[in-house]
Amino acid sequence: MKRRDFFKTSIAASAAVLSSTSLAAGETHQPNETRKVSKYAFPEKRPLITYSDRPPLLETPLSVFTEEFTPNDQFFVRWHLPDIPTHIDPDTYTIHINGMVQRELKISLKDLKNDFEQVEVNAVVQCGGNSRSAFTPIPGGIQWGSGAMGCARWKGVRLKDILDKAGLIEGAKWIGFNGREKAAYYKTPNFVRELELDELDDHVIVAYEMNGEDLPYLNGYPLRLVLPGYYSDSWVKMLSNITVTDKYKSLFFMDKAYRVPDNECECETPEKLAKKTKPITIMNVKSVIGYPENGAKIYHNSEVVVRGVAWDGGYGIHKVMISLDDGKTWDEAQLKEDLGRYAYRSFRFGFKPKKYGKLHIMAKAVNSLGEEQPFSKDIGWNRGGYKYNGIQVVNVEVV
Amino acid sequence: MMKKIILLTALSISALFAQVKSSVEVPYIPFEIKMGKGFSTVQADCLMCHSFGYIINQGPQSRKFWRGKVDKMIEEFKAPIDKKDAKIIENYLFENYGNGKEQ
């Protein structure tokens, strides 16, 4: 083992969780947004909030979420297994299509870029456990703040076009996606995702580019699955295999992880866990405020512009409401350009603080179905700490 | 002049992506982990697959939670940890990263 001297050092990591909670058991609260970026930068990244180096788990600071697109070098990172290839040769990399297809295919990166129609989609990718630190009692899993997400312009090839080229055999129903990350032990299950063919539409692409550049290594270079509207657990990175089957294959990462209670509130209690669960799949409506930040001091009677982003699972954002009086009254924020129903919709809200002292700024997104974000306290608990979408509260001081 | 600019752009692009063509190195982060009884077992059995960051960023948890995590590593992820070590790891995790509750 190379990492021999890890215990000699006493440099504090950036993201240790402190054990303090004065909250009533079971009440959902604001996620922990107090963590600072690490002093260590990962390849192609600026220093980010760092939870683990193996597998790499990096969170984007909230202040980045004022614009529609998240810069590649600040884009969050989440892998599942420790062994990620550290060398990819783009000239020899191929993706295999097999299983219930008429023609097995091995497609090189070059062929993918030349033999298929090239398409782009703007889409948010968000970890199902984003904002997990909002839940009490603390569910297992990384205690993310709200930065386990980002929005990019993805470029690649429609999955449908690839499957058409291979030709599906009658009875084909499921598609498995496997990437190149590997476990330390041979027997550990691979991180394979399975999707039902019915779930896939033309927006699902196999992407090689993100915001006009090659995918960063840590975001799945050279290819990843892009599933607009879905949580990121199915956006397989370093995609190497697409296998078509007629039957669902039981897999750990499908059957045990990334699931919520299969009831209306998708909630349960630690004492009485739901018997039936379902995959997390489509994202719910949510927004975050990128500016101002918690703890900021803003000047009395100055021009303050609240900035943030809102998104959902693809229905589109209808409006974002801002409250400056703890949710008693709400005013509509200005929405910027619509970049597609899967993208961040950025919002602006200008105001002049008239009262000195503490001020709570809240943002609430409403989607085109009329679904809106609940207050944190109204969100029920689930054991995995998934799908938190509470109204964010930013505490500032008017001076 | 135009030619030069194009050349420079081309160079900068290849420089930007050169690091994925050769090997990349993910930095090692010295997560601050508590010393305590059973630490050497944790070091030997857990670090094979994940960093200490993965442990300390789960938040303070009950004994039942930590036991469940160790069981998951053995049953689901096939970590070769024997029963004796599993108990030592559970005790270490609960003593150092516990919330004081058994359940």
C-alpha cells in the first residue's frame, strides 16, 4: 500500500462532519452549507469541497450557482469504486454494444464523432443524495451540502441512433450500462445501471463533450451517459459497455442503493422503515441561491441582487418566488433566458434592504406542473437521505 | 499573424487535454482520522477500497448504523473481513464516530 504516512499528518480535511445537533429528531432542516473548499486541487479542477479522494467525491461551492452553466473545473465529482483508470487512450477507446442486438458493435471515439448525427443538450446532473445533510437523524452516506450538482451543455450522439445501428432484437426490454471504474476486489459488484427501454427518449445521449471541451477526466472522460431529468446515479461515466437484455438483472446498485420509499410522501421513519421502495429516477423541483451567501453582510438601502438557479426533472421552471419575511409574502424573481427544459433557469431578484439586522432570504421554485418546493421542515425523512428539495434560507445581516 | 494565432490556439488545446492522454494522478488527501483502539484494523481492512474521508463524512452514527455499514462492506461489496475484525472495526467506528446511541 502506497498510503503509508496518512496518520502522521494532522492537516484537517475540509469536510469533516461535526457532531452537534440541537434539532428535534426527525425534523428536516437546512443542509450544511458551511464547508470550505480544500486546499488540494484534483486533476483539471479547482480546489473544491472534498469528502474523499478514493473514490473522489468533490462538491461545488454554492456561490458558483448564479449562472446557467457550471464551469467544468468546478463541476462536482462522484465515483463509486476506488479503481478508476488513470490512463485513457482516445485513439483506441471503444464502446461495445452487445446482448439482444442484430449486430454487435465496437465503436471508437472517432467513429462516434463521424458516423452519427452530433447533438447537444443542456441538462442538469444532480446526485440523488444532494443536500443529504438536511435530514435528521443523519442518514448514511456522504453528508453533502447542496453542491452535488451542475448544469452543462453536453455534446454527443443519441443513444437511440446507436441502438438503431446495432438493431434491437424483438423482446429487448432492458439496457445495462457499465463504465470502467473497478473495485479493489474482483468479487465486488460493478457499478452497472439498468434502464427500461421505454424510459429512454431522444434526449438521452452518449456524450464526449461538456461545455465545449472534452469531458474532464473526473467527470467521465472520454464518454458518459447523459440522461436529462434523471438523478446522476444513472449517468454512467467512462462508459464502456451497453448491453441489451430481455430481463432485468438483479444488481446491488439498482436493488439496494438509490431508492426511496414507494409511497406518496416518499418518506418513512427510522422506527418504521417502508417495506416497498422504488428507484429515485426523475428529479423534483428545486432551486438554490448562489448569492448572497450565508453570513454575508449587506449594506442598508443598497442595491442587492439575489442570484440563483432553479430546475426540475424536465417539465420546466414556471417561476421563482423570493421571500424576505420568513415566507409570509413572496415576490416573483426575474427569470433569465430559457435554455431548455432540462437546464438551470437562472433567476435575479433586486431589492433594497430597509431594516438593519438579520434578514432571511428564501427562494422557492415552481415548475410548469405547478409543483413547488416545500419548506425544509415539511419534507419527510428517508433512510438514504435522497431527493431533498426544501426552500433554501440564506441568513444575512443588514449593516 | 492569423496563422500564428491559430497555431497557438491549437497548441493550447492539446496542452489542455494532454493530461488525459497520459496518466493522471488523483491527489492523496490526508484526512484527519481519530487514533483509537482498533485503528490498525480499520487501516488494514477499510483503506483497500476507500479513503478515511468516506468514513468521517458519514456523520456521527449509532452502533447499529456502523455495524450495518461493516456488514454491507462484507456482504454486498465482498470485502474479505473476518468476524473478529468486523467487531473491532464496529467498536472503533462507534467509539470514535458514534452518536452515543446503540440503535
